[in-house]
Amino acid sequence: MKYTQKSLAYAFDALEPYIDTKTMEVHYGKHHVAYINNVNTLMEKYPDLLEKSVESLLANLSRTPFDEKDKQAFINNAGGAVNHSLYWDIMAPKKEIDEVLVDELKKEFGSIDEFKKTFTQVAISRFGSGWAWLVRNTENKLEIYSLPNQDSPTGKGHKPIIGLDVWEHAYYLKYQNRRAEYIEAWWNVLKLI
Ligand code: MN
């Protein structure tokens, strides 16, 4: 299975001035790569799992042979691998509006502005490192919440649709401690809405 990093669909400087080039270089080139390398190293101990996807293993952790330590290492690193893959995918220098999603968000949250307000608040309020998520839950409904660290909604049986990385490494070089400014800027490069 070896998890591999998908190449970016845009250049490191393409999301300027909202996400700066240096952050993209380090975040994509170092942080994400480290999660991928760690999960691949861990999986060398479990060759029987190689035929399964990382996502399906995350969704069915209770059925995996990991010991407690390796289970947590898998949650952290496989989570880091898949979370960041989604994060790169949903950003772009130009909007590619998902009209179906926009309609559904309006129905669920009243308006896109209301959705953004709620999501922003959840992202700002995440204490320490983690992500804000828009997911499709097990009842097929859209839901907003945040999770700590690299915990993936996949682990709850939810399908992640929008993920916003609020680890400091995602914004510190440009925004320092101003997480709210990073989030405000990030809406400009979220291509879907
Ligand atoms: Mn990150």
C-alpha cells in the first residue's frame, strides 16, 4: 500500500498572499511528508495490512492488530497523511465552486455566510493543535466540528468534505499567533464555495 504524496495541483506561491510560499514549502514539503514517511515505516511491521487503504484502516481501527502504541501512532500519522491530502485538494488559486455543496450548505445553515461564521468560530475555538471539519455524518447530514491533533473524521465513520488545518505550522510564519486572520484569508483559497 505505501502511502504516496499526490503532487500539488498548483505552485507553492499560487495561494499568495493568503497562504505564503514559505509556509507551503515547509507544510507540504516537510510536515506532510513526515506523516507519510512515518505511516509507511509503521506499516512495515504489519505487512498483512498492506492491501487495505489507510482510510479503511482508520475507519475500522478496532479490527486492526495494532497494539495501543502503534494504534495511536497510526491515528496520528495516517490521519496527518489523509487530512493534508484533502487540505491541498480543496484549495486553489481560483474558485471551482461546487454548486451542489453550496445549495446543501444554504439549506443546512441558512446561508453561506452563516456556514462560514459557524465554521470560523469552531476553528478559532479549537484549543491547541487540530482541525475544523465539515463532514457528512453517518446520517448523511452535514455537520461542523473540530478535532484535536491529526484525528480524522474518517475514524468516526464520517466523510470529511472541508478540513481546515489550525496547527500553528499552517500559519505561524505569516500570521504568527493571529489564527483568526489566517482563517479569514483562507476562505479566499478554499475553492469549493
Ligand atoms: Mn498541517
